Amino acid sequence: MNEEYPPDIKDMTALLAKVKRAAPDGVLALSYPGDSPLYVRQAKEIGIAAPFQFVMIGPAIDFFPKLLGAAANDIVTVGHWTPARNARARAFHDAYVARFKEKPDYLDSLESYVSCEILEQAVGAAGLDRAKLRGAIARGTFETVNGPIRFEGVENAVTRTGFLQLQNGAPQQVWPLAEATAKYRPKTAW
């Protein structure tokens, strides 16, 4: 089934009742931070039992597991970074937590920091001349907290989009398998 809902939705029970009747193997909730918790709370109340549950935006932000507790476990979301990725990733995570008293989100905070790392390295190589700087970014490979990044046009040619899964309240990368920090777990309980 493929259903849409308005961005300001306050009650998903009718929609989720349809999902439950369909008894799917997976649910893809293409949601935002405001409706992601609503999906989880009401899917739990209704008893959605799909072993694969993907919630687009929300699970990668620190508020999500804090707000939902164990119900957030085994939810899959988009992302390609965790503090377990490498030593630089752990250092970034720990410094962020020390400064802001919360965990970085696993998309925007990370991508903003990575962008600054790329810019710093490109300026170091090319200076501030716009054309030279653009050329350095277009041709360079940059070491970041998310691993090496190189562009082909406007696309990052090295870092593939991945999937994170909340496991025991912490995002773990479960795909691509070569970069996984944990194995995927089917959602078996709320």
C-alpha cells in the first residue's frame, strides 16, 4: 500500500490500521522529525508487527531514542555515520557531546562538520581564490570524520548512503555491510 498524510498530522491511527490489516513485511515511513515519534507511538499502540520498519528523518536525532525509549529500538533510518566508524568519528562525537550536552544528529550535524573539513582542506591547498578553490574541491579527496570524500560533479563518489538502526538506544550502521558497525536486527518488539 502507498498512502500519504499531511505534514501536520496529529493522528495516524486510521492509516496505521490499514497498514496492520495489510500485514506487511516492511513499513517505509517517509517522515520528518515531528511525525516520526507519532508513527512509532501509534504503530506500537496498534501493534504493527513488520520486522523491517524504516522511519526517514527523526531516528538519527538525539531526541528520538530519549523520547521513545525501547520503542525506538530496531527502527532503521537513513545515515552513513556513527561514532564507532573510526577514531576521528569518536573524537567528533565526544567533543560535540561535551560542548552541546547532547549527541550530534547523524545527518545534519555530521554533514555540516564534514563540509567544514572539506573547505578547510581545500583552502589549505588552493587558497581563497574562488576558481582555484572550486577546482581543488572538484579534484580532491578529503579525509573527514566520515572517511574519505571525493566528488564527481556534485555527487560524493566515495561515501554511499547507508542505513542506521537504533540498537539499545544508539544508532548503529547496518548497511552497507562493508561499513557496518552492527548486524541488522528485525524489529520483533516495541
